[in-house]
Amino acid sequence: MNLRAALRRNRLAWGLAVGLAAALVVLLALPRGILRSAELKTLDARFRAFSGTRRPNPDVVLVAIDQKSINFYRRQMQVGWPWPRSFYQILVDYLAQGGARAILFDMYFSEPSSDTKETDGAEADVGFGAAIAAAGTVHLAAQLLDEADAEQNNDVRLETRLLWPARPTLPARPGAFHSAILPLAVLQAGAAGLGVVNHVEDEDEICRRVPLVHRFSDGFLPSLAYGAYASVVGKPAAAPASLGIPLVGPDFLLTWYGPPGPDRTFPTYSAHALIVSAAKLRVGQPPDLAPATFKNKLVIVGGTAAGLYDARNTPLARQQPFPGMEIHATLLSNLLSRDFLRPLDRRLAAAWTVVVAGLVGLLFMRVRRQRVALPLIAVVLAGAVGVAFLAFRTRLLWLPIVAPVAAGSLSLVLAALVSYQIEGRRRRQVRSVFSRYLAPEVVRELLADPDRIGLGGKEVDATVFFSDVRDFTSISETLPPQVLVGHLNQYLDAASQALLSRKALIDKYIGDSIMAVFGAPAEDPDHARNACLGALAVAELGRQAAAANPERPAFFTRMGLNSGRLVVGNVGSRLHLSYTAIGDNVNLASRLEGVNKQYGTQILISESTWQAAGDAIEARELDFIQVKGKALPTRIYELVAAKGQMTAPQQAINAAFVEALAAYRAQRWDQAVAGFRQVLQIAPTDGPAQVFLKRCEILRATSLPSDWAGVYKLETK
């Protein structure tokens, strides 16, 4: 119980504890595969949301063996697929003539050329190999094979110089390949590099990452794009870390630019256009496409015609898969432009998850109104997603979304459960106790913030209301008990409703008396105004009841109101507690209710209530009195009506009484007597005027001190 009370007092710590617990559950208990799979989907969504906003490196271009090129040679030269090796020789010569920095073939040249199978010299392959050697910038493709696929190997041996030496700084996936589909030896001889074109897919069969280096035999082979990049920057066989390239484990995360297809992302040229342009140059004709178009470019040659390429699903194109050469182009552009996608450090990612979950728990526990807390929590969760998208868009930073949102959602659930356990019973007690003594809207405010009702006292600004039925003892002697109780209950019910409708707390019933507090336990800046209007409503109920039932004894209610600082809280013993108000200002309100007997009035209010009620009421100043038990005098006012609702006789009475009271305080007795008699001419039963007439007769025969200020000391309560 002590722990529960301590946590209730420190809701900040409790909210943070809930958030931390939720974050730990998500980070430690939730299966990693579920988190990772869902997070990858959010990464894909980010790529799709910002597709086309980041431009690829302009030096990366594609030469596509597309359907147009295949159809062209089938119709023009009756050359079908596969093309003779001489076509590729022409391409290499043409691109080298144009000054291409690197030529990458995303194609396998593992079998002899189709046009040289019947010749011993294999002139076409030799010619292609010579063109490769002359260019000095050609990178060929290799496919690494699992043991199950080893029979597909063409038994071509890898030239030793193309194998990167084994180094500890070269990161690669565990295990090594010992078999591969390799280019012909005559082609390897002059190649600038040999690159792997194997693709890696995640569990959902989407390509998002590429191993830059692969273990092969006793050394390493780079991926096709990374090998070309290392050669271009002048650091062949360089480790990615030495080039400032970030990795996630052994893999490089790809940054996608846009959807696949000719010229959608990378400049793309049909292969036949280059071959035709090269042929025209050889015969002295102007080419359709100048070789200089490819000056300083990194050119990837590959197939895009149906059946010529290994299509891959990517974050941007599940329905329209990427050709392999566009994946290589994406990696090459990432490396050249240093478009590096970086995941947030694991420790920072965990801290981010804790922050989001903690903030959700804190908001739920600290913001008492759920209609405010829940939208704020929605903003926090949406903000976490928005920050992740913004970090991705501006910094290519991969902030987690799933873990923070999952932890935040779990934090909300846990906070709700904990709040119910800690606060549920308390709220039910509040509703049970205060629904009888407070207006429903005030009870709802208390339920939203039960801490307003402390076990100890709390000092507040409030107005205290006391009422009492005149001559109730005499009335009770004339009625049977059951009838009396019935009349009394009807009166108390009507009077209580009039007060409750103005946010009162019915503190207690003492026989026919009511004690009420305005401004507690829920704060009310208009407590004095509401108390005065409530008192007027109670008075009106009495007049209406007397008019409606003349045969029933009339309940004439006297009321006293006082405003100021007072202490409210649960008072009593361990066996019985009562929420009540105590303090000197409470006592004064009780005294004023009794003072009505002295003046023949119905509602008396203190000067503090008169000042606090402002322009909401009409009142006449009665006296400057010192009540029994009070050291300091106080001005008292008779509450007459709500603002603007005084009748003409009441206005006349008030005006005459003000002048008479001023004469009384100035000891102009004759003028004062005349003024009070004028009041009685308007209202013969006006109690205050009768009191002051008698007082004037006494005081005019009394020798008053020079400092007399008109204070009248009451000797009875």
C-alpha cells in the first residue's frame, strides 16, 4: 500500500517506469525476426515515399541489350540470340574510343562464342579478349556457386591476379565459395577486374543489400560494382572501411533512386545504337551516337530483354522487378556519390525506443484528461514516424519506426492498466462519495484529477454558504414527524439542486441547515458569483413553494456567505473521514447566517464576497460590525438580486438607505432618522431600517468617542 501511495504521489516516475518496461519488452522479448521484418517494410515505405527526390550519379550509364536491339539484328542481319562475340568486341572498342572510365559486363562469357564453335582458333573470342586487354577498363562478371550447383561450373580456372588476397580487413559473409561460373580464360587475361554478380535477398525475397566482398577459394572476389569502383578510385583490392564505406555486418545497404526502366533512373542506351554507330565510324560515316557521349562514364552492359536478365524484387518494384544491371548501377552510384544509408547505432536506437515509450507513459500518467492525453500520445507516435521519415529524407539516416511505435503502444496499454489498478478504486470512491454532494460536471473534473482531493488539507480560495430555516423548531411542533420529514426532504432536495447546479459542494446537512462550499474541491474562479446566484435561487424556491402551497408551512431560509482562504480536505478519524472546509472564514459565514436574525434579512454576504462577486449581483451595504469571536470588524451587505434584476421599489429602498447610512456614520442623527423613515414608508417591514431607527435613538443620547467609525459590536452569535 505504501508503494502504491508513493507511486501515486510521483506520477512522473511511474510514467517513466511504464515506458521503460514497455521498451524492454519490445527490445528483449519480441522476436527479433518479427521486428526486423516489419522494420524493413517501413524502410521500403520510405524509399517509395521519396522515390525520385535523390538523383543518381550522372557518370553511371547503362547499355541495354533490349528487345529492340535483338529484333533489329534478327531482322537486319538474321542474327539471333546469343550474339556473336564480335558484337561485344565492337562495343568495347567503341566505348574505349569514347573514353569510358570503366566498362562493366553484367553477362556471363563462360562458353565459346556461337560463331566460332566449329573453328579451332576461336578467333572471335580471341578478338574480344584483345579488345578487353586494349581497353584496360573492362570488368567481367562471375557467379559464385553453392556446392549443389557445382556441376554447372564450366571448369574455367580463375586467373590468380584477379583474386584479391586474403586480408582480415576485408569483411565477408561466413563460409567460402569454391566453385563459380567464370569468363573464358582468354577474356580473363586482359580484364581489369572480375566481379561477383550474385544477389542477396532478405527473408521476404526483396533485395536491399549487397555484399561488397565474397570469400572465394583462398582469397576474395569483389562484387562487380565495388571492384570497378575500387579500380576507378585507384585503390584496387581496398577494404570498404579504408574508403569510408559503411557496412551493416558484411553487407552494404543500397540507397534506391527510382523505379526501373529505360531512362527512368539511369541514362540508358540500346546496344544496337552503339554497334551501328561504331560500324558507321569504321566506314567514315557520322555516327548516330558519338563515342564522346561516354567520356569518363562508368558503363554497365547487360540484358533487359525478356529472358536475358535475372529479375529481382526491390523496395521500389515488387510488381516491376529490377534488371540485375540496374542493381549494380545503383550500388556504383551510391559509392560514387557517397549516398550511404546508415542505420542508427543500436544503442541510440534502443534509447530512442525508450524515449518514445517513456514519453507515452508519462503523458498518459500525467495528463489526467484522456481526451487530451490520447491525442497528445497520437502526436508523439506520429511524430516518431515523422522524425524517422525526415531523417531518412535529409540525412539518409535509418531511424527505427516499428520498435518505438510498438513500445509506445505497449506503454499506452500498460499505463492504462496500471492507472486502472492505482486510480480505478480511487475514482470509484470519488464518484461514490461526491456524486451525492457535487454537480455531475464537477465530479467528472475530480475523476479526471483525483489528486485534487488530498488526504491532508489544502488551502484554497472559496466561498462558504450557510443556511437555516427560520422558526423551524416552531414549525416542527405543528406537524407530524413523517409529514415534517417529507417537507424537509423536499426543501433540502430543491435547495441542494439549486446550489449543485452552480458547482457547489454540499458539505453537510445539520437538521434543516445546509453548509456548502463553492470553489472546492474543484477550483472555480467564479465561486463568489456562483454562491450568490445560488443563494438567490434558494430564496426564490422558498417564495415559489409558499405561493404554490399556501396550506404548507413556509420555509423561509436565512443565508450567510463569506469568501476567502480556507482549508479543505478529509477531516476525521481512521474510522470515519469527511471532506469538509475549516478555518476562520468558514466561521464568519456561519456568523453571518445568524446575523440575519438581528437585521430581519434573508441573505447577508461579507465584504470579500461582495467584492469577489463583482458586477454579477445587486446588494446594499448594511453595516460595519464586529461579530462575536472576531477581533476585526467587517462590512456586511444584504444580497438583493442578480445584476440588473432589482425591482423599482428595491431600487428606491436602496437609494434611500445609502443616504441614511451615510448620515448615520457622520452622526447626523436627524437626517439619518428621516432617511430610515423614508425607507419604511416604501417598505414598512424593512428590518435594517427598523434596526437603525432604534440605534439612532440610542446613539444620539450617547456620548460617542471622537474616533467612532460606526462599528457595531454584536454580543450574540
